[in-house]
Amino acid sequence: MDHVAPTLEDIEELARETVANLPPAFREEAQKVAIRVADFAPDDVLEEMEMEPFELTGLYDGIPMTEKSNWDVPQKPDTVWLFRRPILDEWAERGDVTIADLVAHVTIHEFAHHFGWSDDDIAAIDQWWH
């Protein structure tokens, strides 16, 4: 798969494999979160985040577990979004990682937000970019 651009379905399959391989303490809760793959983030999301289309590879859309209450009534399901075209662009630019590793990295990053981690928390332990 590392020589042909994966489809939306291929990216979703890689993300689901990543979740299936999480440690048991995280896997059960992660499997309750929807995974969706689109070519790009919607324009309104990009505008709100002040980002360009190729800058956003993934997004957690939901209420982090650390902020949920038993009294909350869910308005929509928690969702991890992966954006195929920015992921492919980064994969091509880097040239030093497999598509499976990149999708796993983005997936885990977005699930970390579900578990209540901030970008700064993630960056403090994430050796991906070092």
C-alpha cells in the first residue's frame, strides 16, 4: 500500500486497525468513538481554526472524557476525523514513513484529545517529530 495512494476506505481501515491495537485500558473507550474519513475538513472548520485545507490531517469532534458528566445528554457522537488529502500530502513530502505509520500517528493524536490531552500534553511525550 505504500506505493499507491490509499482510498478513503483504506485510511479508515488503517485507523480501525490502530484502535484495535491500542492497549486494553484505552481500546474499549476508543471503540465507542466514530471514525470518519474525508478528503478535506469542511470549510467552516478550517475557517474557525484559521487553517488551510492541507494543514489539517485530523480532528477530534466531541467532548473529551475528562469533561464529560453522567448528567450530560450527548448531542452527537464523539468522532475522530481523518483528512485523506492532507495525510497523503504529508506522506509524500516526508518520504520517510509508511502510510500506515502516518495514519496511526494521526489517529492516536486525535484519540489523545478524546482522552482529555491537550496539544501541549501530546507534544511533551510525542517523539514523532524529533
